Amino acid sequence: AGQIAVLTGPSGSGKTTLLRTLNRLLDRDQAEVSGTLHLRVGGRMLAPYDRSTDPVWLRRRVGMVFQTPHLLPSSIADNLLLPLRLVRAGSRAVLAGRMEEALRAAHVWDEVAGRLHAPAASLSGGQQQRLCLARALALEPDILLLDEPTASLDPASTVAVEQSLKALRGQTTLLLVSHDEAQAARLADLRVHLQGGRLA
């Protein structure tokens, strides 16, 4: 809990597949599921694939940031406020405050504060990825899954994303897939190396 675990290994070793099992993005309809998986989510231990586990509730508690930024075709503000309105109750002021907190946590607030109503697509690639990180953080997940979040970013944007992740240490449990050995060394409290779908 509260640590950064980094999954490493060659392409095809099962890193992304493992990541996607944790919030049931690979569900029974899409894949054969066997074995046992346990997570501590929302203060309780649960098995994500147990029939009693609601996948919608699980995905709200176990957030995900993908390798390529997936933005809503709307403004920067709407990319955070629309999900917040769906999940959290509160006045406009409360939701706006939560949006600002998340943008600050993702180290992108200073770059977007004066243009929150601009299209999210107008941001640079690094800013878009940090906006996606902020959107995930706005919902206050217990666990945050990150699938190579810096793979397509320039070095400066990579540093900014890594700083955001380091600042979350102790607050949110992070599980990060990375092909970058240096990044794994910089970030990992725990490193898990997979080879051929198995723990190496």
C-alpha cells in the first residue's frame, strides 16, 4: 500500500495483461480466467473476479492511465468535471476544487489554469498524459494502474510525469508497466519482472 511497484519484462511477457486483470478490463466474457487474485480496495480484501464484486465499483477504486492519452472531445475542465459529476456528489465549487487538486497533483495546473475551457486536444502530448493522470486521481482511487504512461513522451514530459508519480508515494498504491530500465530504477519500491507470463 502506498508504494510504487514496477512491472518489467520483454514484450509479450504478460505485463499489460496482468495490469488489466486488476480492474477487470479483461473480463470473463473476453478471456479465460483461472487462479486467484486478491486486492485490498476501499479498506477491504476482495477477489476482483468473484461474482459478488461489482466491476463498476471496482473500476472506480482501481483507476487506469493508458500508454496513449484518451481524452474526452471537450475542454480541459470537462475532462475532469464530467467524470467527477458522474461519481462524486457536490456543488460546482466543491467539484472545481477537486479538479484543481487533481491537476496540481499531476503537475499540470500551472500550465492549464488560465485556459481550462480550451480544448483538451490543444495540449501537448505530455500535458495530455498528465491530464489523464489528473482525471484518474480526481476520483481518488485506492490503486492506480499505469500502462507505460511515458512511452511516447519526450524527456522533459517524462520527468514531469515521473515527478507526479513520486509525489503520490504514500498516498496511492501505484502499479506501473515500464520497458525503461532506468525509469524502473528511479521509481520502483518493488520491481516485478515477468518472463513468458511468469514471475522471473
